[in-house]
Amino acid sequence: MTKLKAVPEESEAQAEGGSEERTYEELLVNLNPIAQPLASRRLTRKLYKCIKKAVKQKQIRRGVKEVQKFVNKGEKGIMILAGDTLPIEVYCHLPVMCEDQNLPYVYIPSKTDLGAATGSKRPTCVIMVKPHEEYQETYDKCLEEVQALPAPL
């Protein structure tokens, strides 16, 4: 005789209901004290769209080590940092590097959402989106809004 797996229907419903995305306000609770300038909800959505387009064209740098290497080489783009990364010592030197290189950077509330925007299940604390002609209009809009954000103290 074969064994049948008993799959309770209630747990499936709970799993589907429990996987709801957290709201922007709920994500702001976990922010680091250095997460300035912070993207608004609208800008965050635009950045996610730009990241998704950049991933298709392979015009993205992901992770502290890779981003730092290419910033030192002089590569240009928008740096997007996750505001809920702990410990902050992991990436607190990157905004200073951006300011030295005149690169725009912005914080968004969630590293899991940042990783998901790249098509990965793994959370990512920093991404650099490079310009490309395929999504230049979206990139330019994001760049303009990021540069309009107030500079941190």
C-alpha cells in the first residue's frame, strides 16, 4: 500500500495570506539611522521598475564587493542601498565613495524587495544600475528624482 500525504487545506490558505507584502510604512520601522536620502514610495516603485529593466539588459552591479570595485574603477550609475541592512558597517562607506565620485545614491526601505527586483530570492543590500539605451527614459526619470532629493547632513 502506498502512503498518502495528508495536506491540510487550512495551512495552504494561511501560507497564501501570510505571504502578503508589507506596506511602505511597515518597512520604514526597520530603517537604519544612516538611511538618508530615503526614496519616497513612488520613487521606490520607479526604481524597482528600472532595476527590472536593467537586469534584462545585464546592466546591473549587485553586492557590496562588486559595486565597490566598479565605483573605484569609475563606472557611472545610480546606487540603490537597502535601508534595513544590519550591521551598518557592512556598507556605510559606500555613500562616502559615491559623494567622492559624484554618483547619485538613494536608500530604499527593504533589502528583500531590492533582491526580489533583481529576480533573486536572496536579499541584496546594494545595487548599482548603469545607464543603457533600452531603458534610458526610465533611468533618466529616476536619476532626476534621486538628484532632487535633499542631501544628507
